[in-house]
Amino acid sequence: MMKNKSYIGISFIILIFGIYAIPKIISRLQNHEVVQGDRLNKIGPDEKSVNKASDLYTVGPVPQFILTNQDNQRISNKDYQGKVFLVEFFFSTCPTICPIMNQNMRVIDDLFYNNPQFGIVSITINPEFDTPEVLKKHAQDLGVKSKDWNFLTGDQEYIHDLSNKGFNIYTGQNSKVAGGFEHSGLFALVDKKGNIRCRKDEFGNPIVYYDGIEKKGLAMIKEDIRKLLAE
């Protein structure tokens, strides 16, 4: 007798559950909401993983420099105070990676050129050839939009010391390689306070500089520029 009452009680609970839950399940199926739940629907911005500029590693202050741009104006790192900016070392007659680097910079320029808090610095490692006049034509041929994209030239020893000792980005003269100069394809990312910043790799180590050649590096740079501009 007790067993029968237990079965009746359980049946009654199942019936009540069915009356309450089944219509909701059917409604979710009809509205393609079957994977949604109350917990997921209540997640707010504070509960989601959001990448911020504070996640980026601070490498150190950008090396100081004073050079001449394509308009024969003296430009220094101080002209970029309060701006997020990128730095590259290249030369206009480079037959290998420089055209790719410059085109990737152009992609970035197209994205941010109308933002007064962003700029680009391209420093030639062949200043004897890359005069302001040559660099001005190079900028025009590249289709530069931003007034804050400066192509800089100056004394060759000064520039190579700036790259090798200041930024620790390798550049060198080598008559045996195509174009007569060798260098890396790295971009330095600098924040509004004049600090070089970067993200970390999957092992938690700072990458220091960004790959300016591959699409993956370009995507990371664009993402991290946005973070720094939002600071």
C-alpha cells in the first residue's frame, strides 16, 4: 500500500514538472534558444574575459632620437608624446622584406590615420641614398594618408646605433646581400607615455617586438594598438 502511494506521489510530481517545463522547452526549441540558460543570459561585461592594455608588458622607455623627415623637418620621439606609435627600420630600395613591411604599415595607416593619437615612424638604414626628397616620393608612391607618419633620415652611424643599441633591433650593411643592407622585419609599439609595449607569448614571455611581415603579427599589432588608444 505504501509503495502504491509512493508511485502516485512520484507520478504527480512528474506531471506537475511536465506541465511547467515542457512548454518552455518547446518554446526554446522553436526559437532556437535550446543552448541558452538563465546563467548564460545573465552574464554581464564584468564576468566576461576582456583583453585590456594593462595586459600588455612594458619593455621600457623608447630610445630618444632626433632625425629629419621627408619634409626636411626635425622630428624627435618627443613629437609623439601623447600618441601611440609604431617604429620600423627599412630602406626605400630594399628588394626583399621592406615592401611587405611598408605595405603592412600602410594597412595600419588606413585604419588609424584619422586618429590624432596615433602615428608611425619609418627610419631608413640607408640615409646616404634616402634623402628627404627620396623619402617624400617614397611616401607618395606608398599612398600615405597620415600627417603623423614620418619617414626619417640622418647620419648613418647614428641610425645604426639607434637600431642596434637603442632598440636592439638588428640592422647592418652587407654588400653580399640583396640591396646591400640587412635588417629584421620587426615593429616596435610605443604607448602614449613613451614606453615600448608588447604582448606575451603562450609561455608567458614578452615578445618585445611584433612581426611586421606575417599576417598573424599584423593582426596582433592592430589589436594591441586599439588597446593602447583606449587607455
